[in-house]
Amino acid sequence: MKGLVVKLNLLRRPIQTAHAFKALFETRLNMWKFANHGARRFKGDTRFDLQNVTDGFLNRIDESSDDAELLERICSAYIRAVKQQERAPEAYRASEWWQQVRQRSLGPVIQALLTRDVDSLRRMYRNFYRDPCSAGLLGAPNGMSKAYFGGKIKDVNRRFYLSHVLYRFDYWSTQTDGRFTLRDLAGPGVGNPFGVKINGTHISVGAEYAHYCAHRVDGLLDSQNPVVAEIGGGFGGMAYYLLRDRPTFTYLDFDNPESIALSSYYLMKAFPSLKFLLYGEEALTKEAIARADVALMPAFELESMPAECVDIMFSSLSMSDLSSETLAEYLKDVDRMTRQGFLHVAKKQASDLISDLIGRGHASLKLAETGSSGWHSHKVSGAGVGGAAGLAASTTFEQYYVREATASMSCI
């Protein structure tokens, strides 16, 4: 029997190798096609300069600041969150996908956080964007770390990435009605960001989408000192632009403990003068929220949030892969907490499920704005030139729900 198992395993290896080779070949072929397509599309565009990619991927780690106290604080909050997460309801625990990310890539950073190994944690966080500590949130284009971080970048890879970002920059400009320039996409330089450098401005990967989301949320806010909560804020990209450009508000984020630890580092380094509240430092009451500028919490703290304490709740794609049971629990929290509205971006299946669950169980929330979003389409994402079928499969939807008293249907 043991010999049979060995033979089966040996048989599987060539098959798995063939599948891996085919996938790699298709990836490289699509990159080559899109790189050439972009070179034709942006011919004569002064932004299409391959040196912009080379400059954008240069190492830019900041070794100057002493952040030991900040990292100790992050470790303490993480340890408390991990202990409590074991007792949290199933809906607020890590999804199967995030558990896989943990096992595959996050072992070293989790170990550093749990053991308060500040020196190791500092090395990883100062190199995030490129270090595996940001896996699941950030990574090299098409996962090709050696091609982009290993030294000189080949022209085909530079053309591919530059085509990708220029498509997205143009889409961002259209979606924001041309109100901003590329200089508005500049980030705080925390970590070791990669991207492009155009006319002296370094623009890190994903900045255009994060900036769009921030100003989409900002445009919905009614009160002068509002509270914005995000489910699944990642490393804090959207929050950075919102905090930078609208200083008079309170921001809350609910996510996996590992993401919260990284976003704590990113945002606390970017905004050292703001008052931050981390998990376990104080009970999450209305008074505590009012005293803080930023509160960064594990997802299970949604259940403890006071009623009607948030003006706008926002989520981008983080709710797309949740089960219907888990999604139903999150929507209960959204309904209980939100005073004004709920804006979300999700894949079509998840968007339909959210609409169905809200329609059946949350009569106070009404759909006010809806529309398809091209941010994650094949063309805008740079995944390939794509056809109609591929475009449809990658389309996401953006929907805004408001309290019934203020609802009035329109299209985005």
C-alpha cells in the first residue's frame, strides 16, 4: 500500500509541474501582450518612460527614526487581540483565505509580534510593500518578486507595469472628474514602497484606487466632525488619504490582527501627532471614540461597538469572499452602528448577496446609488487586454445604502 502511495505521488509531480509551467507560460504571454499593447496605446505620452518604473522601484527604506516604543505598543495590542480572537464568534475569525496567507507567508511577522521581537519586526515593517509581512495586501506585480525586486528590471516587465499604472491613472482621473493631479497621489513614504516616479512624484502601487475611495467617502459625509469606519482597511492606504485631506473626523478600522498591526505601524508613522487607540488600551465606548482620531481594532470588536456611532461605513472587496452566514452577521453590525450610510465595493456575487440580505433583514437601509466599477476589470487592472467574457468576470459593483429617511435612487 505504501509503495502504491509513493507511485501515485511520483505520478502527480509531473502533472503538477506541467500545470505550473502552463500557468507560468500563460502569465508571461499575457504580460508580453499587455506590455506591447500599452506601448502602442501610450506611444507619444510623456509619462510612458521606462525610467519612471526603474526610479519607482528603487530602494527607499528609512533607517533614521527610532520606533521601538511604537512597535512595543503594536505588539501588546496584537497579543491581546490574538488571545481574544480564540473566544470570538466564528463570523469574526480569519477567513479560510487569510488562514492560508498566514501559513504561507506571515509566520515570521507573527512570531515577531507574539514574542515582542522589536528588532525583527522593525526590519520587516520598514521593508513592507516588499517584505512578506504585507502578503495578502501588497506584493510584486503578478507575484514576480525576483523580476521586480532582484536588480535591473527587464524592459518587458517595465512596459507591463507602466502600462498597468497609466491605464489606472487615466481611469482615476475620469472617476474623480479631473479634480486632482498625480502629485495628489504622493504617499508618506512609510515602509519601502514601490511604484512609479513621474515628474518628481513617487506614486506607490495602488495609490490611485486608495485615493479614489478616500474622496468617494469624503464626498458622502454630511456632518463636520464625522466618524468613518472601514471593514478590512488593509495596511491603511485609503485611510491615509482621508486623514491627510480631511483632518476633522474620526477613523475606525476593523480587520484581521495581522493587518491591524501593519496598518497601526503605517498610520502611526504617517501621522505621529494624531491620537491613536489600539485594541485593549481602552473600552470602545462612544466617549473613547470621541477622544480618538484613529481607532484600529480586530474585526470581533464590531460586535462591541455602540449603536449609531458611525456616520459612514465603508468596505472595499473585503466582504466579497465571506459566507452568507458571516456576511449576515457583519450586516447586522453595519445596520446597528451606522447613522448615515454604507458604501461598499464587491464582486457581483457578493454584491447580489448583500442586496438580498439587506432587502430581507434591514428595512432601514435603502439602496441610493449603484453602478458597476471598472477598477478591477482586466483592462484597468492590467491583468490582460481581455475580451468581453473576461471583463464581465472581473467587474465589481459599487453600492451606497442610506437610512430610509434620506434615500433617493441614482446611478454612480
